[in-house]
Amino acid sequence: MNNEKIPYKIYLNENEMPKAWYNLRADMKQKPVPLLNPGTLKPMKAEELAGVFCEELVAQELDNDTAFFEIPEEILSFYKMYRPSPLVRAYCLERKLDTPAKIYYKFEGNNTSGSHKLNSAIAQAYYAKKQGLKGVTTETGAGQWGTALSMACSYFDLDCKVYMVKCSYEQKPFRREVMRTYGASVTPSPSMETEVGRKILAEHPGTTGSLGCAISEAVEKAVSSEGYRYVLGSVLNQVLLHQSVIGLETKAAMDKYGIKPDIVIGCAGGGSNLGGLIAPFMGEKLRGEADCRIIAVEPASCPSLTRGVYAYDFCDTGMVCPLAKMYTLGSDFIPSANHAGGLRYHGMSSTLSELYHQGLMEAVSVKQTEVFEAAEYFARIEGILPAPESSHAIRVAIDEAVKCKETGEEKTIVFGLTGTGYFDMVAYEKFHDGKMDDYIPTDEELAVYRAKLPKTE
Ligand SMILES: *Cc1c(COP(=O)(O)O)cnc(C)c1O
């Protein structure tokens, strides 16, 4: 196909939007191993999970075999308010880099919450409502998930209680106000409201919190409040399932113009946007229909895939959640306080961990100053102010495009531009003022956390 015919933005029309989510696990020969009950070390049963999570979400979580889940009509009509999202051909970036590579990005920042997280938030709120619940609790780190969930809950008239990692709560007062605008209540974590919060504060006075702590608080609140369940914005299978809408749209848009990716790149925190973006491409790979390189990009300051171990670990600091087998740095691991680029979670989706373990996916880690250099470069050329998280993917997309220039290869590169960075200007400010450094944990430090992994055998 003649390149000139590919528009800057490829949009699908409403009828071309996916009607079902795709469950990657259905095509995996070697499935991810089950979640374990931390007390008995036996696989978690649906009944046990149902005390914490909504019923239908538990069913999605445990289903390794059903390839497609129909997207309920109510969710589809919400999706239509901000989807399909554009697949953008980065012509300006290509020209600036003077690369023969063709670069595309799938932009998920076109909604008020500013990221892909709304794709799963609306699904989780829908199932909570359908089950007749009063509300949901959750944690939020940088604030995108809390914002997305607040929007979703207000749409379905559900109560929403958010535990926000304390350092973000203080750094991002406007994020907090957006959540309150959508009716959520927001508590800085660790807090004195929960037993686990009080315990963490007693052990680490003055801590600025972590996602792991906030998860523990939100879970405790949900299980101790009548009519509430806990919802999580990443890591879990159900979240990857909902996020498959990103990859399905990307593939449909590419198919429309006969484009095949050579490299698919995504940033990886808990793994939901990456798992969603790569889903149909990895599916083809698993079924032996097509092949491409898939690259997960993580921060050098929180390198779970590249420097973690593949083991059962707690999903949270308070050790109240089930054990998941994943690439992990240890549930006590908290990235350096001057790490500003997001993606701070200690573990990685167990599905992505298993795919990585099987060698079906690559991972690289990047330093935060290099990430912000890429973010600024991209902003100046393509116009969009990217989220620091998304900029990890931008960094590696640029690096791969530069390699193509050296080798003269016309590779097609697709990356996930997961969100916008309007609420991350404190981080950009640090970068501009030269106050950002590249803290990388030493092997000795990582060994301390690794030694504390739970023994499951
Ligand atoms: C939360 C977030 C991420 C990382 O989360 P994943 O679950 O790994 O996708 C990436 N980009 C943005 C903009 C986010 O808000």
C-alpha cells in the first residue's frame, strides 16, 4: 500500500469498534499459574475472591479458556463517548528523526481522566452496579486510576472511596479535586482510617506511602463495609481483558490499511495497557499466524521484569491480597522518592510475567531523565504533552526508529501513548530545573527485598 494514502489519524467508525474483549490466556498453551490463598497456599476459589471482588469480575479473573467476552451494551455506549481512540501515524516524528521506520501510536489520552484506565474503570463500575452494590473502594498512585474510577462511578451512581498514595496526594492537589468533582472521597494513604494504615504508620512514621500500602487499605475498607467491593486498576487478568479494547482497535485500524507491525512497544507498570495493546498481536503469535517483537518498557528505578524474580508474592504491602506468581521486586519494595515517572508497582501482571518467562516478549528498563528527554522531544514535535509513564514507550520507540536509520530497515513500529501529562508538571519542572536524577537500586538493595518473598513450597 502506498504510504501517502495512510492518514495522520486512522479512526474506526462506531460499527468497526470491537464488540467483545479478547482474553489472551485462552490462546496460551502454558497458562499463568493460579492465585493462591496466603493462608492455605491453595488456589483461590471464586467464593473466596467474591468477598473482595465483584462476582462477574471474579469469573473473568479465573477464566483461562473463553477467548471472547461480549462487551455489555451499557459499556459500549459509554465507550462511544470517547472511543474509538485514534491510531496516529507519527509522520512529523519520523521526519524529524529522519528514519525509514514507520511509527504509529495509539493515543488513549482523549478523555477527562487522561489515560487508558477508563476502559477498565467503566467495566468494573458496571459489574458492581449490576450486582446491586453501594460502592467500591480502590487505591490510586499517580491519580489516573482514581480519576477514571470516579468518572465511571458517577456515571453508574456508585459511591467511590479512593486511597491515594500520600506523596501524590500532596504533589497533585488538582488530581484530587477532579476526583471530588466526580463525587469520590479521597484519603491520603497510609491513613489512620484502617488497621493496616495505622500499622504501617507506626512502623514507618513519615512514609510518603506506596501503591502496595494503599491497596491494603482499600481492600480492608471494602471487606469491612457492607455493600462494598474492592476494584483494582491494573495487574489483574480482568483489567488486561478490558484493556484488550486498545489492541483490538489498533489491529482493526491497521488491518484497514493492510499494515503489519514489526515491533509493538508499551510501558509497563502493572501491565494493563501493555497487555491490552499487545493482546491480538500476541494472540497471533501464540497461534502461529504472525510474528512481531513485543517490548515492555519499565523504569530503571522499579525494574520488576528486568531485575526481579519470577515467584509467588503478595500484591500489596499489608499482605491481605492473594499471592500471585509474577516477576517481582518484593512487596516491600518502594521506589526511590525522587522517582517521578510513575510505574511504581513492585510486581507485574501474572499473564505478562508468564509470556515474558516463555520468551514471547522482551523487556527493557530506561532511566527517568532519558524518559523525560523523550517526552519533551515528542511534545515539541507531535504536539501532545505525554504522561511520564507513556514516555517510557516513546523513549524506546525513538531508540528503535534510530536503529532503523542506522540499518536502513523500514520497520513498522507501534507504541501505546497511554495518556497525557497535565497533572505531572511537578515532574516536568524537576526535569527542566535539572533536579531529576537517575536513582537505580543496587543488587544489594534488591536482595534485601527478595529475601522477604513468601515461601510457597
Ligand atoms: C497507570 C498508567 C500506566 C501504567 O499502568 P499499566 O497497568 O502498566 O498500564 C501507564 N500510563 C498511564 C498514562 C497510566 O495512567
